[in-house]
Amino acid sequence: MVFCNSRIEEYLRVDTEKQVEAATLVGLNFFVQPAAGVRCRIASFADLLVSVGYKWSPTGNLHLKGNADIKSTNRLDWSGVRTNAGIVTYFKTK
């Protein structure tokens, strides 16, 4: 789940007059990310983990902050390939 908060500023300049408008668009974006990975033991307490997957966002609708009735024509799309790498550590428990 991704919480989106984007600020849009628009400028219009005619001769020496400048008009500025700003709005904040917000939305909640859910996604699905299937991935495949490999885990390799590097020590008795740690593994190296590498994975690759694809993040798919079926939602991405935005609305004006403070007024959910005013929908934006802009859409956020977080879809794409994701790679991860890291070290996993293990702690012994009783």
C-alpha cells in the first residue's frame, strides 16, 4: 500500500502579470508484487537474499486534498520491475 501526496503548481504569465495556482492531490494506492528470489547461506547466522518481481498497481486515483468528491484526471502508476537484495540475519530464540 502506498500513500500518495503530490503538490501541483501552475504558473501563467501574461506580459508582466503572473498568476499562480497550487493544489495538493492525495490518494491511496494498492499494489500486488509477485517475486522470485534466491537465498544463499553466507554464515551460520546470515543469508544473502536476492529477488526480482513485478509491481502492479490496479488503483492510482487521486483527489483534491480535503475534498474527495473532486477527482483528478491524473493517475499515479507505480507499476514496474522491482529488484531487491539484502542480508537476512537470524537470532536464536529459546
